[in-house]
Amino acid sequence: MKNYRILIVDDDANLRVGMSTILEDEGFEVAEAENGRDGIEKLGRGVYDLIITDYRSLFRLLKRHCT
């Protein structure tokens, strides 16, 4: 079975760590980013199968990089 890589981008540390713990317990490789900037940096250094983010982080990220 493939070891899927997941990036979690969320400014809520409790939520981010909680999701990370659950996903790691299920066998996924998880990276965390506390904001959009950190998420972009991690994307530049690796490949992920799935990115989980909240609406606000995604909106701020898109606003900075698409305008």
C-alpha cells in the first residue's frame, strides 16, 4: 500500500495537531504548516497527495499569490 503524504495547513494548533495525530495513527505521513506562507514553503520542498486547510488560510494564501 502506498504511504500517502498529507499537508495540514491551519492556524489553529490544537486542530492541526489533533488531525495530524489521528492521520499518523492511521498510517499516513503528515506534515504541518501553521499558516499559508509555511504551507507554500513546504509545498516547494515536497510533494503531497492531499492538502487539508481551512477556508481562511486558503483565502489568504490565494489572495497573496494570485493578485
